[in-house]
Amino acid sequence: MQIADNCVVAIHYTLTDDSGATLDSSADGDPLSYIHGTNGLIPGLESDLHGKQAGDEFQATVQPEEGYGVSDPSLVREVPLEALAQIENLSDGMQLQSQDAEGRSIVLVVESIGSESATLNANHALAGVVLHFAVTVESVRKATAEELEHGHVH
């Protein structure tokens, strides 16, 4: 069966950046399963999977625009340290949770801490990164009515 919308797809993958550094991999665990065509994967990888079938192995290069987006400078802000006073042991690289204007949960990364303010970045950690995937399609099947209704694989 070929991968098409409303199929449950299971893949093993290794994700690397331009330097070849491994960013993520399913090699030591269960395959990643998702329902094709429901925005369960980044668009560039989902597009490259369309039409493949179980047993296929391929390489995919996904540009930032089809991955986690380009880095948006407007999502990097200077915040006065007094606004972060309740956070214990504030440090570079720390991840903070907040909410955006629509009430959605967002992750902010502390990029730097100055004498009066901290630089917080709300971009996805992989924004602006060209992604290189080595993929093996493990299985493809039709999604059940219940999976489609719930929007996830059972």
C-alpha cells in the first residue's frame, strides 16, 4: 500500500544537520507513527513520504520553510530581569514555558543574561535549520475511523 492521506505510517528516521550532527533518531526505540495528511509531521518530510510504501528507504533534505520555519527576529525579546525574578537559578539555555496572546503554550529559551535584562527566544530550536533525514518506512495501513476521529494513531 502506498502512503496517502488517512494512512497510518510508521517510520524509523535519523535527523542530522548540515554538519552531519545527529539531532534526533528513532533507531533505539519504536518507530514514529502518524496519520498522513493531518499535519502530524513537518510539511517537507510528509511531502517526501507521499507515495512511498513499506520497506522503502530514502534520504530527504527539508529546507527551513518546509520544516520548522525560518528564524523570526520578532520572536527574540529583551525582558527585564525583574520580570523573571520568580524563576530560580535563571541561566543561559534554560527553557521557560509561557503563553502567547491566543493562550497557546510556548517555549522560550534564555539566550543570554545581562545585568538588567535577559534575551528570550521563542523560535523553535530548529527554526532556520536545513534538516537531513534518513528514513525507512516500516509500515503503512489505512487509519481506522476512531483514529481519524481522534486525530492520532491508536
